[in-house]
Amino acid sequence: MAEVLPAQGHFPHTNEKASLHYEQVKETTAELDWADLVTLDLSTFSTPKGKEKLAKQLSYAIQEIGFFYIVKFGLSQQQVDRQFAIGKSFFELPIEEKLLYRADLENGGYNGYKPKGLRQIVPGQFDNTEIYNIPKFIPAFERPQPELIKENWSEISKFGKHIHDEVVTKLLTLFAIILELPETFFTDRHRYSEKSDCHLRYMKYHKRSAETNEKLNNVWVKGHTDFGSLTLLFRQPVAALQVRTPQETWKWVKPYPGSITVNIADSLSFLTNGFLKSSIHRVVAPPADQAHLDRIGVLYFVRPEDKLPLVPVQSPVLDRLGLKPAEDGGDVLTAGEWVKARVAANVSGRLFKDENAHEQEIIKGRKAKYYD
């Protein structure tokens, strides 16, 4: 596949490639209630019976909590930290430059820049997140990029393609094995060459004052599910992510060394009639010894091809569980429609205007829930 070069941006940028720098901060020493998550060693995928063993581990994980770790995924810590450095440097650019690459969020477009403060969390308090999303490296998604991103395009594109080829493909294969489907069943519906809203994300949570955190009850992002198939979060040492357990309690997700934290999202839940549960998670204020830190993140969001109908698949496992596709037809929702509608709903803030409303229809009868 020929590499797609980014279109020309507007601002000159003089940040030398060699000057980018990022150091992982120390983990918190606070005593936190950590979630007990399964860890998958992807280096065993191609060994004899490796896929089957990993699928058994993953099957346990999805039944318990829907979050899991992966390790030995073919990228060094230096390569991962390099992406953190690029993200950190991007957010240090002047706001005027970043706004030149603003995403078309109001119409459900996610690629490009999202400034902080677009969404009201509680009356008078707005979100503290900046985001920069880079779509798949195919001609259909060519768009202007800041000079900083263009200078590092080769590294960024290799990083993103590695995630798809060496991580996402393997995880989707494991889900197919669990459901007793052909191994390529889900990868055939997540082809890299086709249009979908998969993207690499740099993200920054700006630190808040103790007074603001108190007003927010220490919750920065309410409990929610993600839009696509999977979300991959590269190790983030600032503790803030929490997962909702089947017992409806919140547990912290530990920044496990050399790991990616993975969670299942809406599309896989729709495709399996709820067998693969879209994981509920939230972001809270870090513990006291990390409260002074901004939280930089590197993530990869996996989403099905835009045209894929989000209807339950035929699977022996689902059949045995009585989770068969409905026979009444109805208004079919596609993966692309779901993502765009959820993005637009989030930006409009309509899900947050009523503090007592925790569920609202998004599109075609499908709803999104939020949890305190």
C-alpha cells in the first residue's frame, strides 16, 4: 500500500524532530482499588495452539469485566513514548494554529482537532480535554495536517499501520474464534482499505483545581461506552481511568508496564446481540500525588467499515445462548451512522443538559447511557 502523504497545512512550524521529548511520570503511591484484569501475551499468537489459548483467556475477560491488557505487541517503549512526545508537542502549539485543523464535530466528523470546553459537564463546568485524531492512512482520508505532524508522518503512519496489522487483526481473530466463526469473519468487516472511522488519537486532560474537582464530584468524564469495536489505550501513568464492574462498582485501571489497555465498544456489542458487552468506563480526578499533572494519552479506536449493518451475526455460540438475530427487520443502522450520530450528540451536549437524564435516544431507536 502506497503511503499517503498529508495535505499541506497553513502554519509554518519550526519544532525540530529531534527536540521532541516525553518521559513517563511515576505511578501513584496511593492505595487504590485496582481492577483485576486478564493480560494477553500477543507474542504467543502464532505459536502452536496460541490463538486457541488466547481466545480462552479473552473469553474469560469479556465475561467478567470487558477490559483486558495486551503485552508484547511488537512495539518498543521507545516507539510508544515517541508518540506521546508528538502528542505532547502538538498540544503545546498555539491555539490559533490548532484551530486551523478543527474537526467537523457538529456534523459527526471526528478527524482533526477538538478544543477543550465544548461540552458542559455540570452547570458552569466544561470538559477539560483536547483531542487530535488522525484517520487511517488511505487516500479517502487525506486532509491538511500541521507541520509538526507532517514532519513525523513516517513514524506516525508506521505506528498506526502496525496497530492495525499486528494488534487489531489478531484481537478480531480471537473474537471470531470465541464465537465459533471463520477466523477472518471480523477482519473481513474491518478492512483497512475501506472507509471507517478508525483513528489514532493524541489526547490531553488538563489538570483541574481542587475546588473544580469538588464541584464535579471528582468525575471528569461520566461513565460511558465507546462507539466502535475496540478502544486501545497505551500505558498512561497518571491514574484516572475507572471501569464499572458487573457488581456496579467502580475500580481503577492500573497502568500496567509495557501494556495496552483494551475495551470492547458498541459495534461489537450490536453485532453479537450483547454477548460482547460494550464496557462502561469513566475518567476521574487523579489521586493527590498526581493531581498537579496534565494527562497525555495515545489511543487507537477500532471501528467497522462505515457501510456495515450493525445487526447480530449468525453464530453457533449466539444460537446456543438464544441471542439470535431478530426476524422483524426494522430500520437498519450502519456503523458509520452510529459513530456520526454519537459524535454529534456528544458535541451538542444534549445528553448532559439534564443532570437526571442518564439515557437518551441517539438514532433509529438506539440509545446511549451515561453513568455517574
